[in-house]
Amino acid sequence: MNYFETDLTQLHDQLVNKEISSVELTQATLANIKKTETNVNAFITVNDDAALAQAKAVDDKGIDATNLFSGIPIAIKDNILTKDILTTAGSKMLSNFKPVFDATATEKLYGQDAIMIGKTNMDEFAMGSTTETSYFNATKNAWDYTKVPGGSSGGSASAVASGEVLAALGTDTGGSIRQPAAFNGIVGLKPTYGRVSRWGLIAFGSSLDQIGQFTRTVRDNAAVLNIIAGHDQRDQTSSQREVPDYTANLTGDIKGMKIALPKEYLGEGISKEVKETILNAAKQFEAMGATVEEVSLPHSKYGVAAYYIIASSEASSNLQRFDGIRYGYRAKDAKNLNDLYVKSRTEGFGDEVKRRIMLGTFSLSAGSYDAFFKKAAQVRTLIVQDFQRVFEKYDLIMGPTTPTVAFNLGAKVEDPAEMYMNDVLTIPVNFAGLPGMSINAGFSEGLPVGMHLIAKHFDEASIYKAAYAFEQATQLFKQIPQVGGQK
Amino acid sequence: MAETELTQDDVKHVAQLAMLTFEEQKLEHFTTQLDDILNLVETLNEVDTTDVPATFTVTENVNVLRTDTANNTHQGSELLANAPEAENGLIKVPAIIDESEEA
């Protein structure tokens, strides 16, 4: 079976009413994944046997009528730890790594009796915008197999968009949930920094990383956040703030909501079709009783430059731990310990990871720190202040998620600087730690155009409220991929 | 931030700091790509950051403390299962100083 014409609530009802068992659902899901994978390559590991065993245990215990996730298969990005199940972060470095504990987010899904159906493909260590830097081959866009799915969470996005699963976890450091959600026409949310515990997430840029989720619908998305959000003493940046019920205010009523549309988000480098789609979405919001006004985020254009210093610096520090000693890839024939470090890292990391480690090491090195790392951290402050000014008057910021729709596989691999511009619209949100969502707003050349919705810290509820109203009015989520393009 | 022109020697030096090594032909390619990235990064020079504080984190938490309690979560054997080489409950590594090399 595929998940194109159902949602969490419907499936849950079928499970509760015993129209289908969790084992049957898991078997059908696995069969469909097997068929679909030859086209999309969204998974690194399909968790066949363990998933079926888990489903059987849930059936034996009985589906919990009060728990939406009981017996429902969910996919997890391969940089989120799953005990005893291969977790590679898309890298040769961890191609044989089986974690000895679960990430908090994994633990929480297991706690709901969700079925862990498999680990999704990603750019190596989440560094990339196309899933092409994965050691395990590129994932394809669910709408067109010649296009990139976005990245780094391209596997999770493509798995949901191609109907392999109803929901998948991803991670977002500079746009890695929102950009692939946009390219695949689904709902992807990066929660506020601190909303979801990062315990058990393989670190990339620790001041930016956040776990979030992909779904087909807004309500399902809110339901997943309800489960994975919350305080965790094992992550000292995790917030003690109470977790509201994110599904509570999905009324479709957004009268009086104040929405800001930054002029920079529709400026240079944004394709004409993307711009038109977003302006139409703005009209839709106005027609539903919201106000949309133009604002300015003057420093957002410096986000990419500052990001590649800050994220790479944090990465060069975080990735020091991969040394070939305690776990992960170890090179053969090392002459001495130093040689072992250098060879293991040189052979274990791919080119994009090396580029970022090099850039980060350079930015933090003596003589460069003030000019690069500190300068970037100061520009980050200005970007944060831009948002603060806008949120004094507005509830939400809207814009496109990406400058263009999905591009051809291989098109930008050799030009990192151009590749990085993909994230120009999403990066500032990570800098400020704000919640951001991408939701499908229409199509251009048969490919989805993502709308980006940004709210104040810990105000995911406003994003969900607006996104739900938009989704119900446009019914775009009912469009499903037809290979060769959507009319 | 001054105009930086990255040389292959710079890249070799940074590679050494990062515990990486590059073959000669790859070094040239990498130097060009890194130089392109640094050119992109240098647009930050346009921004006046005089007296602007730096932001290193956006967490609202300050000094998070917890009780330091001992627990017995992982067994040695469990942790060693991921080690590339292990012997007698210990991780095996090559000699720290290669004695066959001249000092």
C-alpha cells in the first residue's frame, strides 16, 4: 500500500477497528517500499525483520485507541541514533556503526508504539542540499526522478512524498528539512531551537541543528511534534517550556492574523514562477482575513556567507571525534597513531565534508578567527535583530522556501559556492533559532513550489494555524506525484 | 577581513590542522573551490559590525545543572562492539611512535 490517500487519523481508526493489523500494515508498507525504492532510493536501511517483530508486539498488546501512533510505521533520518540499527549519517565513516542507545526522539516514537520502518538517506553528515553527497548514492525527487530531492533530509522527504511512509523525522541545520519538503511538495517543520531534544543526533552545527518532521498534511505534522517535543535533561539546550497540543488550533480561521512578507525574499535570484506562486499565496491569506504587508530583513542576504563560516566551524569541531579509534571507519596499514587519524579521516569522509571541515578549521585557526568566525557571529546578531524588529508587529513571516523548484541531479555538484545559495532563504531562521515550515503552495513546470512560514520562538502553533487554513483552502496536499510531472 | 587569496600551501597547512591529507591533483581542485567559497564569504566585509556583539548560541537556558548520579547504562562489551579492533576488553591502536622511522 502507499500512503497517498490517508492520514494518521484515518489509519489509526482502521487499526483500532481492526480493519487492518499493525503487522499487515507493516508488511504492506515494506512491500511498497521495496517496489518504490528502485526509483527513489530514499532509504539507507529498511528495517524489515525488526519492524515486523515490533508490529507483532503491538498487535499482541492491542492497538491503543488513545494513541494516534500505535502500530504506525515511521521513518527516521540516518543521523538520528537507533539502538542496534545501522546509523550511518550517510557516511563511509559510519558505514558499520550500530548505536548502543536511542536518540530521545527515537525513544519517544518507540514510546508511542510507532513502528521504526527504516533509516532514510541524507547528505553525508547532513552537509548538502541535494542528498547527492551521501555515501549510499543519491535519492531522487518523488515528482521527477531526474531531479534532486533537496537535502540534507532528502531521503525522509522523498519517502513521504512518494507514499512510502506517512511521516519521517529529519534534521535541519540551514534548511535541511524545509528545502527538501519544498522540493517534494510536502509539509516539513523545523521546530524552535530547544523544542526537540538533540540527544542522540549526530552533531553537525550544534548552535543550529534541530530535529523536526515531514508529513503530507499539517495536522499529521502537528501530531508528530506533539510527541517528539519536550524537555530532556540530556540536552542542556532543550527547553523546559510546556508543550502545547499543536493540533488544538487547526480551525481554518486566520482572521486578523498579521503576516509579513520580506521584500528580500522575492528579490534577486528568485525565479519568476516561485515569486508568482508566493504572491498568490499571499492573496489567499488576505482572502481568508489575514493582513499581508511588505517588510524588510536587510541582513538576510549575508546569511549564506555567515552560515558557511559558523556551521563549518562547528562541524570541524564536532567531527574531530571521528578518528578511527573507538568506532567508525579505520584505515588499514597505518604506520603510527597520527597516520591512523589522518588516513582514517581522509578515506572515511567524502569531499563535501572535507570542504566544510577545511573551511571551519581555517575560520577558527590563529590569524583567521577575528576576521572570519567572529565577524560571522556578529553578522548573525544583525540577522537575529532583523527578525526581532519584524516580530514586534507581526505574527508570521511568509516567503518562498527556495529560490527555484528542484533542479537536475548533478547540476551543481561541482560548484559548491553556487550550491550553497540554495539555502539563502532558510539559513537566517536557524541563525535566530526560530521555527519554520515549508508547505506546498503550487506547481511550476510540474514541480512543487514551497512556501516558507516563520514564527516567533516557541510559536509553532501560529505556523500550524496558518498552514492548516491554507492547506484546507487550496487542497494542494491531494496532488500526488505522477512521474513526468504534475499538470 | 582582508582579501584572501588561498594558496596550496595554506590548504596543506589547514589540512594538517584538520588531520586530513590531499593528493596533489586534488589539492589544486580543492584550493580553487575553497577560494571560491572564501570569495563568497568575503561579502561579509560589506557589513559594518562595529560594536555589534557576537551571537554564538540562541538558547534561552543559562547554567543548566543536574544531579551527578552514577548509572550503569552501557556495558564495556556493548561499547567495544563498534571498535574497529579490540583485544582483552581494550581498544587496540597502532604504536603511537613509529619506531621504524628515524627521529
